Amino acid sequence: MSITSSIPVLQGDGGSVLSAHPGGLILERPHEEVTIFAEAIARVHAEGRRVAVEVRALPGVTPTVHRIEGVDEAAAVAFADAVNELLPEPAGEADGTEGVVVRGRDTVRNKRTLRRLALFSLASLALIIALAVVAGIHGDAGTAITVVFFGGIAALFMGCGGAIVLAWAGRRRKIKRGTEVIAVQTGPGWYRYKDHAGVNRSLYHSGGGVTLRVRYDPRDPADAVVPDAAVLRGLFCAFGVFIFLVGLGQIALTWSLVSDAIRGVAL
């Protein structure tokens, strides 16, 4: 399917985008990107402010449909008409799901880690401010500024160290308990694997061969890793623990500054 400037780009609800590209359509959502190759498309339907991309299916099988909501009605009609006009003639019956590839942009684990880091950052900020106020009341402005400085370093090191350890734990869990499949190279650095639901998913990994052993989280098939050496994972974890301990040392120093200010010991 060649692309012409007459095909509009559809902007939908929640930051979703449906656009035509050489070879097919790309549906972009905040958490994933779905590529639907032209050979896999049966028909594109404009349904008011919604556009549905119907995937080819074998007789007796309910076709898969990918939708985008909240688009402009006129643009939806123009998009559907233009794409349907350019679709290749079907060469017999075929299962179009093989021509649909999903690339995850964000995983459940990443979102959970970001939430934890955000909560940790807010708690650290509140604690640093409280300690600085106490140091300022019992000491002077210089002591308060010093507490903020060392407290900020402590929070930064502990946050980074904790994030590294959490990443190590998630990777270890997938390698130990994840579902293993074979991913096939589709381009330089890009591989495709199929999850337990039959969805084709893409993964980027540099330095691999024609195929790769991949393990993904059954609860979130987009969260996949290529197993590596245990010694490398151990070093990664040790690095995270070291950074975290450095942060704890800074916490001890910060607390000593506050204690000295309360006892009236000069800085």
C-alpha cells in the first residue's frame, strides 16, 4: 500500500494516533504501538467518531478489530475511503493476525517502579524540608542549607540504588519464572515473538543472531528480556546496593548535622 498526502492522520482520545505508512497502518497508544500490514487488513470502517481496522480472518473465525475513538468524523471517512482504495486485492483466504505486530512502549512493571520512585521522592522532599526547618530553628541558615544539600544527595543515591535493585529483581523474576519463546529477527536489532495469546510482539536487542531466546512476564507479555549471564546480573545488583548504602551514609551525616544543631554544637 503506497502512501499519498490525501490520507489524513487521525488523532483520537487519550493520545492515540492512527496513521498510514509504507506497507500498512500504525496505531499508536500511550502504552503500545500496533503495526498492521496492508496484507493483513480486510477493511477499514468509519463509524462516526470511531475508526475500526478489521483484520483478515479465516472462515468461521471472528476477525480481530483495532479501533481508535474520538476522531474527527470527516477525517475518519476520508481516511477509511483512502486506505480501502489502496488495499491490495486479497489472494485467497488468510489469517491476518500474522501481519499485526505489537510493540510495547511501557510495561506494568515500569509504571509500578515509577510510582514507587515518585512516592519516595515526595517523602524524601518532605523529610528534607522538615529537617532543614529544625536545623534552621536550632542553628542557622548555613546549617539548614547544608542539611538540604546532603539530604538531597542521600535521596538521589537511595532512589537510584533502589531503582537499580528493583530492575534487577524484575529481570531475575522474568528469567526464573517467565515464559520462554524463540524470537526471530525482522530487521537490524529488531526481533518478533508470539505470546501465549497469539499476539505478535517486537523486541529490540543489539548483538543477537537470527533467533533469540526470550522470556516474558505472562501477566504482561510486553515485558520481555533476553536471558544473560548470572554474574552480570549479580554485578548489576551489587552496584545498586552500593549506591543505596552510600545514600544511607549521607542520611547518617544529615541526621548528625541536625542533632548537632539541636544540641547547639557549631557546624
